[in-house]
Amino acid sequence: MYRAALLVALVASPAFAENWPSWRGPDRTGVSHEKNLPVQWSEKQNVVWKIAMPGKGGATPIVWDDRIFIVSGVGNTAEQVLLCLGTDGKERWKKKIASGGRNNIRGDEANEASATPSTDGKHVYVFVGSGFLACFDFEGNEKWNVDIQKKYGKFGIQHGIHISPVLFEDRLYLSLLHANAQLVIAFDKATGDEVWKVQRKSDAKGESLEAYASPYLWNDGKENLLIVLGSDYATAHRLKDGSEAWRLGDLNPKKNYSTALRIIASPAGSSDVLVVPTARGGLTVAVKPGASGEIAHTEHEFWRKGKGAPDVPSPLVHEGIAYLCRENGILQAWGAKSGKELYQHRFHDDRYRASPVYGDGKIYIGSRNGTFVVVKAGPKFELLGTSNLEDTFTASPAISGGVMYLRGFNSLYAIREDAK
């Protein structure tokens, strides 16, 4: 019932194209339900249009009907803006969100325009690394803007806050896990006012206290839970008041404790399993629905693997298979409930930052240098196509109306099968 209602709410008319309203798509899992998606492209093949961006950014484009929204940096400045484009590739408006922060984080890795916005079809909700959470209507009018650092304390994190807030019904949910705060917060989407705030306990030390993973809304078949990962734990929070439904510990085992296990990848799942990664090739754990209390090493776990966790890309779970792309281009396919390795394949050597997405029976994976691979979904590895674009990519793909939108540091590409 939940899934059906969500899909009805997010499917656009008149062409019945599926919207892509948040970082990982219509049901926040990285899964598209569209067909006839491309297998191969280049600068001259299957490009509908290409438009220059005002600056770099790692935020994924979001799409609602004929509008595309993108958060971006501006040149070499520390300014962040929100752009609205038409699906025809023409800019409609550009509005300043905030100034401040860094334009270059960890060398060439990122800037403050890394968190993906969300939309409910009427408003766009954005968060940028300089610490501002804001709401704009579809005409570009700012409705409210909250200085998160002023309200909840200065960020104590080496490489910046890049959290994509979760939009669900009438609230926005944000996690702040860093040296100066361990908070989970719900905001009223209409006003930006705080609805509730909970302190999230952690005994993490050093860099392991710092988390870059975005929260994930998991419906386990019975209820919606906000899953927050980082600072050595995964916790499930009830949407009503933020209280913990369960807590998964021992993600950074004390006997070999690492003070550098800062978690970047976010959890992912389906209604019958939740896959929780850590970082740096470490632990991954699969959680069963209906868990409660302290669940590490209990019957509430399907399995836990001591190695193989991706460092940056989040897992993709689809039809009983968990796909995990390591930061060095190793794609692993595991049984989502069994943990059994189905295959492992190494692509070309590069940095992989974007999270894989599924569409039309295919898995799409992109690397920083503009190389994209398309793999057939299923238990056996089959490479369908390899493509390259002349740009740098850290944003995950977005899919809507039969078009794949790829946000590079320099340009936004619209890719479609048989495009002229």
C-alpha cells in the first residue's frame, strides 16, 4: 500500500513520466521504473542537450514535471545557488542560497554544493555545506532560510557537511553528526521551524565521530523509520518524536578500533532488508524488518561481513540483490538476505564517488573521470556498455521522462536513447 501510494503521488502527467524528486529517486532507493533507457553515449551520441553550470557541485539534479533543480557553486567563489532549468535545457531562474564555506574541499573532491535538494512538487528544499537550510517555491521565491550553524553550533568536521535532508510528508529530517554535535532534527517544511530534536548517543573517538552519510527513510513493511548512520552506529528513529526504535552497534569493533572510520556511504534497502555499510572496505550488516532495541549480533541481523564496504558510493538493493561499488571501481553483488557473494568485478582504475542507480533492467555506475559503465541487473555479471564524457562527475544520475541527467563539474547532460 505504501509503495503504491508513493508511486502514484510521484508520477507526473501528462506523459506519465516518473519524477526524480530527491537524491535517490522516487522511493529514495536509487531505483527508476522507466523503460527504454540508454546503454551507451558520448559527447556526440545520445546527447539531447548539454548546458554549462555556473560552477562545480556534487549535488544530484532533481526533476519534477518539466523542471530540473540543481544546487551549484559559482566559479571560484564560496557562493551556492539554486538553478531551475526546463527539461528543454533552458535556464528559467537562478537564486542565491548562501555564501561562505569552501569552494575546494579535500583538494578537488567537493565544495559546499554537494547535498541534493528535494521537492514535493510545489517547493524545493535545499541544504548547503555553508550551513543554510532553505525553501524556495517553483518561481524562485525564497520562503524561509535557517542558519543551521547559528542555531545548532559550528560544524566540527574536516571535510564539510554534505548531508541530503530527507523530505517526507510535512517534514524535513536532518542529521548532524560531528565533533561538536550529535543531533537528529525534524523541521516543519512550511516554516523551517524545529518540530523535534534528539541527542544521539555515541562513544566514537577521533575522526570516527564525523559522519557524511545522509539519513535514509526505510519502510520495513510496517512503519517508516529514519535510519541515521555514522559515529560507529546505525540508529532507527520514529518519525513522530525522533525516539530510537533500534540501535545497531559494533560497526567499529573495539578490539581493532579505528579512530579514522568516518562513514560516508548511506544505508539502502527494500521493505524486507536494510543494508548498512561502514567505510574503507570494512563491515557491512544486513538488518531484518521489525528490529527493536540493541540489535548487534542478534536475530535481527541477516548477516554481517567483515570486509567489502564501499567508502563513498551507497549500496543499491533491487530484487533481492545488493550491489556495492567500491571507491576503486570494484562492483560486488551479494544476496541481500543471504550475504552470499554472487560476483565481483573490477572496472577501470579511477575514483568512484557517485552511487549506482537502477533502471530498465540495468545498473548505471559512473566514475569521476567521466567513464560510465552499464551492467545488466541480476546474479551474473554482464557488461552492456561503456561510455565517456569530457567532465568530472561525483553526482549520482537522475532519471525522468526516459532521460538520464548527468551532472558534471562543468556541465549538465541530458542523455536519451536515440537522441539526435
